[in-house]
Amino acid sequence: MHLDRGDGVQLAYTLTPGRQPTLVFLPGFMSDMAGEKATLLAAHASGLGHASLRLDYSGHGTSTGQFVHGTIGRWTQDALFLIDRLTQGPVVLAGSSMGGWIALLAARARPDRVTALVGIAAAPDFTETLMWAGLDEAARAVLLRDGLLRIPSAYGGEQIITRGLIEDGRNHLVLGGPIPITCPVRLLHGQQDPDVPWQTALQLARRLESTDVQVTLIKDAGHRLSRQGDLAVLQDLVGALLTGRPEASRKSTPA
């Protein structure tokens, strides 16, 4: 399904009915709602009787719009647009990598709607602390001059960095001070993550104003957290937040 955000850009989504709270999955940078974690968590929510919303930001997946026009602010607004128009009542946000940053911004913007948040290798502030900080002077000069930089991706193909992405990202940094989010937060991170340092989860936990924050570190896991054991831990975290029962677990999801 697609929904026009008002300017001709069609945002793709999959909405599965069920009871509240609704699980909302927010994908990572250059990722989409068809990924393994997104589909697995939606199925898990359905198995528990809960509604779920998966979505593609503009320029991602099957949404229209150009990727190079996207920014953290724009993609956060895409997510909020779909949440506001397609869901009612409380929502639980699950954000992967960049989606973890967008989940924080969305929770801050909708404190009356977001009842819990899960960060999966969450990457708040990554445009500044990882992208910009990781560029040498020559690459920075090209980016500032041309407005766009293409670099090889560790996952195949190329990664596109735009000047707009970097500059807009600076308007949405969250780790420099207290983060006014008071709902329960669960942070899952692999300690062998080559892309987002696991210490980011600890820094984020310190910054959140919520007193109900738990960090789960998996010593031998990487960034994707896509092994069977990693996914089982993730299902447990999400299931417990959806149901409000600590005993909610992977056993509730059909094989």
C-alpha cells in the first residue's frame, strides 16, 4: 500500500490489524520494510495479537521520491506522517540503526503516543559522529563542493552521502544533552558491531530521562543482529513491551 504525503511522494507501508499498542518498525539507512528484522517482528506482533506498521521512508524500498533528497528530518516526518494517519492509540517503536535515531526523534515528537521504544544497534547522531567524522579532508572537500559523495559500502554496492544529509543531521543531534523521553526503552547492541560502536548504547542510556532503560549487549554479535539467537533476544524484548508482561517470549510466535 502507498499513501501520498501531500507533495506527490508515495510512501509505502504494510499495516497489519490487531490490538493496541501497535508495533511500528523503522528501518535503517538505505534499508526498507522488507528486511528480515522488520518482517520477523511484524509476524511476532501478529502472533501476540497486536497490530503492526512497517514503512519505507521516501527514496527507500518501494516508496517514491529520490534518496538524495532525503534527510534525517525528512525521514522522521515521513514516519510521523504514516504513524499519525494509519494508527490510533499507543505505539511501540522499534528502530534499526538509523531507525533507532528516528525512533528517538519520533518519540520526542509524540510523547503521548509512544509508550515504549526499542533501539536495535541504534545509531543516533551517526551523520556527524560516524559519517562526517570518518571522512578525510579530501572527501569532505568533494562533499562540500559537489553536494554528494559516493563511497563503497561494506554490504555491497555504494553508500551515498549528501551534504544535505550531513547539514540537516546537525539539527537533530540528541547525544549532547538530556533526551526528554520517559517511556520504557530497550537497547540491543552487538559488541562486534563494525559500524556503530556498542558504547553508543551506553551513552544513549545515560542521556535518556527515562528511569526504565535496559541495555542488552551480545558479545559476539555484529551490526545486523540477524542470527537466530540475536533475533530471539529481539523478539523477547519487543514482545514484553507490547504485552506489558516480562514472560512474553519467542514461544508466543508460531514457528
